[in-house]
Amino acid sequence: MSQQFAFWRTTQRLDSRKVFERLMNGKSVRGLDKLDLDQIENALIAAFPDWHVETRRTPTNSQTMLDQGENGGGLDIGYTPQSVTVTCYHTGEKEWNEIIEVMAELKLPLYDPQINERFDSVSL
């Protein structure tokens, strides 16, 4: 079973479902900020210090993969210039909350495509 989360930053009121669909189709979205992907990747890796980094982002690869080890969970992190999508495999609320907190600290609110909900304001 997997869980997916998406993150982007904007000051505009946009239809979150349409934004998500455009981003997943590889299209840019007017009104979204360009993100510092190196900062985001480093923050997510640092949040899971005991996990193995299988793959890091490169100029030709827009993906980071983290693996918890044998029988453990995994994170598949995808990037566009305007968004980050994290797909979690064999993980639970502890890992999900860690991801959401890291992204909130970077001022990137959660969009949960499973329930079509954008959480624009997050208190830490």
C-alpha cells in the first residue's frame, strides 16, 4: 500500500486538483513559485538519517529514493521546478508526519491527492 503527498508554494487561490493534474502531466502552472530543489532534497534526506539513499537528484534524474532497509519502508520523491511529490511505501503516520513537518518548515503546504485537500496553513 502506498500514500502520496504533493507540495507547492503559491500566494494565489488556485484549484488544487487542477494544479496537481497539470504538474503530474509535466506542465508548469502560472502562479506557483519556483522551488529550491537542492534545499528540499537535503532536508528530506536529513529527516530520515537512518535510511539508505538509493538515488539522488541529478540534472538528468528528477527523483530521490530512500529505503529503510530489509522489510522496511521506502520513499520515492519526484521533483518539478514548481513541486515535490512524495510517494510513501510501507510507511505510516510517523513517516508521513515527518515529511509534512519538513515541508511545512520550508513553507510548502501539503496537498493530499487521495482526498483532494490542500492544507494551506500549517502551524508548527
